Amino acid sequence: MKKSLGEIADWLEGKVLGDDQIVITGVTGIDEAGPHDLTFAVPPHLEKALNSKAAAVIVPASVESFAKPAIRVANPRLAFTRLLTLFNPLPQLEAGVHPTAVLGKNVKLTSDVVVMAQVYIGDDVSIGAGTIVYPQSYLGDGTIIGKNCLVHPQVTLRERTVLGDRVIVQSGAVLGGDGFGFITVDGEHLKVPQVGNVVIEDDVEIGANTAIDRATTGSTIIRRGTKIDNLVHIAHNDIIGEHCFIVAQTGISGSVTVGDHVTLAGQTGTAGHINIGANSVFIGRAGITKDTPANYFGAGTPARPHQEWLREQVALHKLPEALKRLREMEKRLAELEGKDKKA
């Protein structure tokens, strides 16, 4: 794709600084940018972008002059994101069902759905307009998929899983596998039937090799706009709020409710049957063992307020030196006591 800087500025509703006729053929980061690429920069990276090989730079609207052609916009990161989509459009796929796909009874597909090779679709499945199901995926009986979804290769959607519109499920994810439910009788672990399902609301993205378990009864629910990273486990009967970030290798135990706009950083773990308040953030490897209020900033195991955890970390860092000084004081005290006894 080739576009002039002026054309791009019009599309972004931005303003050009410098030559608006230079031709842009790509959009990339500062370090990778070449003489025909457009990049973006915000403070403190403006000087780095200025000295880069990029042909032009997207800069904040507050920048009134720049020694390299630029486009001034209100939100450079958002503009850059839009341009990545513009310059790297998704491949246009021919609608239809591949001959090697297997379809069950009473399957409902709109005319512009794409079902690729070796997909298995069970009975009573419904797939909405514009959705693409990539090869070797499994859609169990009663699965419902909304409009404009992307189900990437080797995804498993167990029976009665529900996806809203514009949901993205990355390769290897398993939605609707049995929850980990057992009762122990006379030393034996007996399986509790998991008869619920998984419901994924609109605009959710689910990372590769993530597992979201079906509810024992009722539904495990991921609310709209939430983004889930790779290798995450969400257990049965969890309810994850809107617009959350759940980062890689996080594990959420059963029957946990997570409020809206919560961030659980990498390798965070939770106990079961707790409530995590809205607008909270937990740093990596936090262990959340009890209910937490809204607007909570937590760290450590068990999770506690971040500032408290920081003070503890500083104290632990000083502990070896403190112990050394304590041993020296004990030695001096013993010597003084010995002298007193001799006297």
C-alpha cells in the first residue's frame, strides 16, 4: 500500500507538519522504521523518533514544530493502531464451507461465514455473519457464535458454548471443558457432573492455550471487552467483569467474581469463592486469598496493599546486613560479659 502523508493525515483527522506529499509504504516501530515508513512517538521518545530512519512521525497534538515530517493527532498510540490495521488488512477469504468440514444436524450458517478444512461442527450450532472458523477447530453441540468472530486453528468450543459478536479466540484455547469438581467419599474422588456452559460476551479476546471451564450449573461468564492472554486458566462458575486484563499464566479458582476494569498481571493466582473489586490492579505473582474492595492496588502472597508490600521488600533487602550487625553486637556483648566475669 502507498499513501501520501497528507492522505494519511486526512484519514486520521490530524494535521501535517512539513511535506504532506511524501509517500508512505509501511507503518512500524521507531527501531524498525525505514525511509518510507511512518512511526509514532510520545514523550520521552520524540528525540529518538527524530533521529530514526523513519520518513515521518505521528506526534501528539501539543507538538507544534518537528524537524521531520509529522502528523499531529490527539492520541498517537490510537492513530498508530488504526494505521497498523489500514496497512495490514486481514486476508479476504472466500465464504463457504470446506469439503472436509463435518457438519451435524440443524446447523445454521449465514451465507458469508467461512468454515475451513477439517472443522467439526456438532448438532444445533449457529454461526453469525462474517465469522471465520479456521482449520481443525471443534464446535460442540448447541454452540452459538455471533457475528464477525475469529475462531483460530485447533480451538475447542465444547457443547453449548456461547460467543458474542467480534470475539477472537486464539489457537489451542479450550472453552467449556469440564470444571474441576469432585467430592471425596471413603478416600475416593468422585466426579461431580459439570452441566453448565461458558458465555463469552462481545469484543472479548482469548489467548492461545487458555482454558475456560464450564460451570457446574449455570454459566462461567466473561463480560464484554475483556482481554485474556495466553495460558490462562479460568475455573468453573467464575464471572469476569467488563474490560478486564487477565495476563499470561494467571489462574482463577472456581466461583470467583471479578469486577469491571480489573488487571491481573502475569502468574497471579486466586483462592476460590472470593470477590475482587472493580478498577483493581494486582502485580505479577500476586496471590489473592480473600475478598478485596474496589480500586485496590495489590501485591504479594497473600495479596496486600502495594505500598505495604514494597516496605516489606525493602526490609527484606536490608535483612542480611541487619543480621550481620546483630551477630557482631552479640559477639561484642559476649566479650564484655566475659570481661565483667573476670573482673
